[in-house]
Amino acid sequence: MKALLQSSPFDSDGGNLIGRDPRHVTAEEWEASGLPLLIGMRAIRAKCLDCCSGSAAEVRKCTSVRCPLWPLRMGAQPKGMAAARQNHGAKQATDLEAER
């Protein structure tokens, strides 16, 4: 796991360890870390479980609606979310046209 950390290059951090830029971690370092290699919805669900002390029931009951992960906490995209995003994008495009 130490391979994912580095000494901070910033004087204000006093040489403490900070997380490395994950874009520069090699496949071998990821594998050696022992961390689950989750992406997408599985990673979001895992983070929500972590936030709720591992309780799926607490994830379901979560009231942190301002959290950007809240709508995705159940591990799937909500039915109305794609349509709402599409409508929002269409409104933004209309607003841009009106400004021209």
C-alpha cells in the first residue's frame, strides 16, 4: 500500500506522505496494493458502504442528498436521472442559442 503514497513535494506539508497521482501508478503497483480494483458503479457503491460503516440499510436510508454520489448509492443509475440530465442539457443548449 505504501507504493500508493509519496513524500509531499510541497514545503507546507512538511514532508508528510500524500497520495500519489493514480494516473501514474503502474498495473504492478495496483496489484501489489491489495486494494479491490473497482470502477464505476461498484466503486460508488463501495464508497457509500464505507461512509455508512458497511451497512447496506444505512446506505439505503442516506439523507446526504447534496452528496454527488447520493443518487447512485444503490449501485445503479436511477430511472429518471438520464432523462433529467438530457433535459438539463437541452435547456442549456437552448439558453446558449438565446444568448447568441
